[in-house]
Amino acid sequence: MLSSTQSLVGFAFVLAIIIVDGLILVEERGDSETMVWIDGGTFTMGSDRGLKDEAPARPVEISGFWIDKYEVTNSQFKQFVDATAYATGAERFGDSMVFQSPAARSLSELVPLSWWQLVKEADWRHPEGPNDTIIARTNHPVVQVNYEDALSFCNWQGKTLPTEAQFEFAARGGREGQIYSWGDQPIHREQGVTNHWQGTFPIKNENTDGHAGSAPVGSYPANDFGLYDITGNVWEWVSDWYHPNAYVILKDRNPIGVTRHQSFDPSEPNLPKRGIRGGSFLCSENYCQGFRVSARMPADPESATNHTGFRCVIPTRSNRLDAVWLN
Ligand SMILES: [Ca+2]
Ligand SMILES: [Ca+2]
């Protein structure tokens, strides 16, 4: 085995040349200050106690990989934009989706999803609209980034987005079969485990955790693998195309998701969707419960919202070809 040290866009990687099955593979080693190495292994992916798209729970084998400790922040995304003059989808489209708390006093008065509004000039620098600013939120996760924006940032760092299986394996932190990254205790029985919504979504945010919106990354305890906000704070893009029956279809070793052509969301059958994971500051016990480690959510890859961000992984042999590209 040979190794050498190389600097890539300001991030240190150690390149190791590994000979496997007669093929020479180049595997980058992450910066342990900002990334965590996850040992590979077999875990039970999904849940038979959750929603239908999380079943059947089944054994999945994952190869080891490096993953960011934190969600990508506004200041990190600014470095990328400053270096590349990248324009996000929301900036090019001129609008983006923003959560707006409805005036209704009870859930029965609400039209489902009416709390999402398309707001002109909402983008990553102005997550809730033109009068909003991220000046005091440099260490908050970047939001209002669509799938291509997230992947472009990761590629700029020599990284890619995690697969759905990598994300769930990392989020579980070795807690086999448990509901949350902290165990089986319901979130209302735990103190300060993650940034989520307390109270009745979407009409009353009791805000007992002190963050009605996003929190600075790392404000809450890490999970058992040392990953911060891997549940809660903001949803995170994963590389898999979404299918509600993915766990019936996918292979058992390093699954990478269905194809774009196969992607299917029953609520919008003609629009291929990617997956997002981990829940956000808008997830509550009465509504999405996205902070359960098996929870899955389809998302339009071209759309961005003010509660979805991402983190990156170093490409491995298992996801190098399939996750780096957009289709
Ligand atoms: Ca909160
Ligand atoms: Ca998160």
C-alpha cells in the first residue's frame, strides 16, 4: 500500500492506493476534524413499526465511509459560491418555498400543506424572503438549496451526497432496531436531544428548545458515531431516487436507490423525487416525526425550502459512479 498527502480545495485528504480484485482503487481519507469515519457493517434498515415506505425492515450491509460531522453551513456554502460564482436554483428561478405559520386556531381549519408558500427572492442568502438575512447565521446550516446545489457543493470539495442507506446507518449510530438516534424514548421524554418543533404543528410552536428555526450546527449532542444534527435541525438530501417500495426492490449490499425512471411518489406520480432524511425544526410529534431514524421523505430535486440542507460523504467504490452524477 502506498500513500501520499494532497491538498484539494483547501481540504486535506490522504490518498491510499489499494489493490482489490486486481483493480487499483483510490480512496480518499477525510479530515478527522470535520468528518467521521463510519466502520462498515450490517444493520437493520427501515422499520416495521413506522410508515409503509419504511417497511420491510431488512438487513443491509454497508462498506465503511467518511461523512461530515455537521450539516454544511452558510459560511461554507459562501466559500463555494465565492470561489465558483455558482448560482443556486432558487436564485435562477427567482423564488423558493418558505414555511409560513398559518393563522388557523385548530388543525381542522387547515388545508394540508397550505403552510408552504412560494416566495419571490427567497434563496440561500435570504431563506425566508428578500427581507431575511443570514448575516447572524453564518454557522447555521445552509438552506434553500436544491439537490443539484447540494451535490455541486459536495463535488467542489471532492465529495458527494450520502446514499439513503449510508445516512440511516450513520444516523442510527449503532443502535440496532431503535426508533431514534438516542434510543427508543419518545422525543418529549428527552431533554435537548435535537432541534425540532414542540407543540402542535403547524399552528403553535412552543419553542421550549430555544430554536424556532434552524440552530447553529452542533448545538445539540452528537449521536453515538459523533455526528451532529443527523436528526433534526434541517432535512438533508440523500442521493437515492425515492420509491415507496424501495426496501422490497433494493439490493442488500450498499444499495444506491432506484433509477430516476423508476422513482415514484404516490402524491405526485409524474415527478421523480429524491430522498431527504433526518427531519427538521418543523418536525413535531403530531405531524411528520421525521426525526425517527427510519423516516423517509420524497422531495422534488429542483425545489428548495427553508428547512432542507445537506452534508457530504467522501465517494467510495460503492457510490462513486452512482451518486456523483445527477441522473
Ligand atoms: Ca426547535
Ligand atoms: Ca439534520
